[in-house]
Amino acid sequence: MNGKTDIIVVGTGASGLFYALNTPPNKRILMITKRAVDESDSYLAQGGICVLRDTDDYDSFFEDTLKAGHYENDRASVAVMIRSSPEIIKNLIDLGVTFEKENGELLYTREGAHSRARILYHEDLTGREITSKLLAQVKKRPNITIIENMAMVDLMCQDNCCNGVVASDGTGAIHMYQSDYVVLATGGLGGLFDRSTNLAHLTGDAIAIALKHQIEVENISYIQIHPTTLYSRKPGRRFLISESVRGEGAVLYNRKMQRFVDELLPRDLLTKAIHEQMEQDESDFVWLSMQDMGPEVIKNRFPNIFKHCLDEGYDITRECIPVTPAQHYFMGGIKVDLESRTSMAHLYAIGEVSCNRVHGANRLASNSLLESLVFAKRAAIDTHNHYNTSAVLKKALQLDDYKDLEQLKSDYKKIILDEIERSKVIERIDKA
Ligand SMILES: Cc1cc2nc3c(=O)[nH]c(=O)nc-3n(C[C@H](O)[C@H](O)[C@H](O)COP(=O)(O)OP(=O)(O)OC[C@H]3O[C@@H](n4cnc5c(N)ncnc54)[C@H](O)[C@@H]3O)c2cc1C
């Protein structure tokens, strides 16, 4: 046993870091993360983060979120997210995050299915800007310890109460960390798919562990496909061509170089239209053109996309690029309430791994970073308000259960994929 701490946060993406920063300094926090501290999807976010610009925009922001989510969203979660957004942006700015400005005023961009420009951004590297600034603040806090390359392989729990985490380091050695609370901030599950914009190590481990311990999950088959990722024959992660590119005027062409769709449709509808077009064209991709924006706008507004495409052999200031849909985001997850409490006592889930149904059946662009931060902060406040120590484990854990980690990994993958299939069948029956 590696001793006891107050709170364990699993994952160092935006949600985990923001939870830690919103916890009072008298609590000892241990953060563990499966890879290097900056290897999270939060670092990859390009487009931006939504905010309620003024009270006049409330109804329209609310409706855009619901419409994109096919009205399957939890309205209370949506209201909390939107109303909290100005405060969260202020918190970020106070922590050193910078967003684009003109003449001292914040600039806003627009993405698919937004009826108004309400997205703050930092070049096309918004996630890196936010997450690196949060991490810099976390590193200054003496009450927070981070251990890298330490993967959670199980939860320690008894009588539906969580007492800690079982984890494996890079060498395969098993560590047991006891705590009063555990916060799951492990992100999505794109690593389970061949074509995904997510980092490959994000394999939904917490979802499998939740299913194993009968912790409630929700909307497990709600997986978002992003319509535009750079087409490549190479295996591995797919490079995202952010929605804000289309928000700023990029257009899609079929094989005959004709436009075939409204580029600002919600993600799921645009993905469907692109798939249909690819079938008609008997092609693995469609074309995306940014040329009308002009070279200066492209290079200043989307420097990272410009550079990446150039490295792949495409000069987006002068030519179209081939794009194709790929797995991108997980709307389902571990079921949580408005304070991010799971169905197990002393266990919270925040960020992409959790499901408070804020996104419904399909996430509106740039609502994810916002949702992660809003509900991470609420979880931190709730932990503080109701803090009590967890019971000591009555029974020792069987280390033999974690002897064959490769087998465990494949068992976890099977648990998740089986549950996704099972849930799709139930959905079809419910809709019949
Ligand atoms: C390419 C890309 C672009 C995006 N652009 C935007 C955007 O513009 N705007 C927006 O709002 N959203 C965007 N998103 C979505 C958004 O980035 C994520 O949903 C959000 O950052 C998730 O944050 P998180 O803290 O929940 O998880 P992550 O940031 O993914 O962090 C997960 C953490 O958990 C760790 N972890 C996972 N499993 C384990 C384990 N078993 N043990 C220990 N640690 C573990 C990981 O190592 C990582 O540290 C984008 C996503 C991608 C992939």
C-alpha cells in the first residue's frame, strides 16, 4: 500500500487540473496520469471555448446546444453550464490564460450549428493555452503531487464506497493508493477505435472499471464522429481540421469540385452528408478548400493547421485538402448529477468520462472544454462542502487479479465494446 492521501485525481487534462486548483490547499491531492502530464486531449483542442457573451444570447445558446443534441440534453445541466460560463472564463483569465483580442476587446469566432459567434480562442491552439496555464498553476501548489506514467487499473471499493485506486507504473508494478475521495478525469475512449482524433492511450479504462463495479453509466453508445479530419493512409491518430475553419468560410467539395452541403450543419448531420457523398463519389474523402480566406488569414488564424498540412504535403493557402470523418468525442459516460457525483459514494467523475447529459445525443462545437471546467469546479466545491473520511478497506485486494495487464486491457476493451453494442440494441428497441 502506498499510504493514504485525501483526494486522488485520475487524469491531468483540463478537468482534472481545474478540479485540483479549485480544492482548498489544506487537502492533499495526488494526481496520477497514464502518460506524460501533457498527453491529454485537452492539449489538442483547437477551436475554442464557448461563453455566454451577454444575457441576450442566453436563449439562443441554450437552443443551439439542445438542437445539436437532438433535444436529448438535460436542461438543468445545460442551464448550469451556460450560466457559469462567464465566471469560468474570468477564472481562466485570472490564472493567466489569454484569448485573442482586438483593440483590447475579446474576439469571438463561430463554429457549426452556432447561431452566433460566441467562441473564445487562442490561435488554433486553445486547448494547449488553457491546459498549459492550468498545469503551471498546479505545479506551484505544494498540496498537489503528480505522478506520470501511472495508469489506474482498478478502483478500491467496498459497500458501494470508493477508497482509492489500484494503478500500474511503466514497469508493470502494481501500486495501491488509498484516499478519502477519487475523482475520475480520464477523458474519452477514442483509443479503442482505428480512426480517431483522440490520443491512443485514451481507452475508456474508467468506463470498463465502472461497469465492473456496477457504477451507473449512461448513453454509452453516444459517440461523436467529427466530419473533417485530414485524410491519411497512415495508421494512427487522425489530425483534426477544426470546425472553426468552416465557421470562418472554408467550403467542402465533391469529386467534381462542386459544393454539396451546408458546411455549418451540426456535426452528426454533416458527417452523414459527407459519408453519402463519399459513397456516391466512390472515394475515401471529400475536399475542403480554405483558399477564399486568403493566405494571411489562414496563416495567422490557423497556424497549427497550416503547418501540419504543409508537413503532410498540402499548402492550404493554394490547394484543397482531402478530409474524412473520424471518431472524436464521447457524449455518454459515467452517470453523474449536477455536482458530478457518481452512483458510488466518495467517487466523482468529471470531463469527457462523465455524463451529465449536457450534450444530449450530439455535442455542440466548443462546449466540451467549457463543460469540463464548469462541472470540475462544482465537483471540487461539493467535495469540500461534504468532506468526510472514507472507511478503511475490510478486505485486502488480490494482487493476482492484476498480474496479466495485457489480458486486463483486452478484457476492459471487450467490456466497453459489448456494452456499447448492448446499449445500441436497447436504443433500437426503444425507438421501434
Ligand atoms: C483534436 C481535438 C480537438 C478538440 N477541440 C476542441 C475544442 O476546440 N473545443 C472544445 O470544447 N473541445 C474540444 N475537444 C474536446 C476536448 O478537448 C475534450 O473533450 C476535453 O479536453 C476533455 O478533457 P478531460 O479533462 O475530460 O480529458 P483529457 O484532456 O483527455 O485528459 C484525460 C487524462 O486522463 C488520463 N488517463 C486516461 N486513462 C487513464 C488511466 N487509466 N489512468 C490514469 N490516467 C488516465 C490521460 O492520460 C489524461 O491525462 C477536442 C478534442 C480533440 C481530440
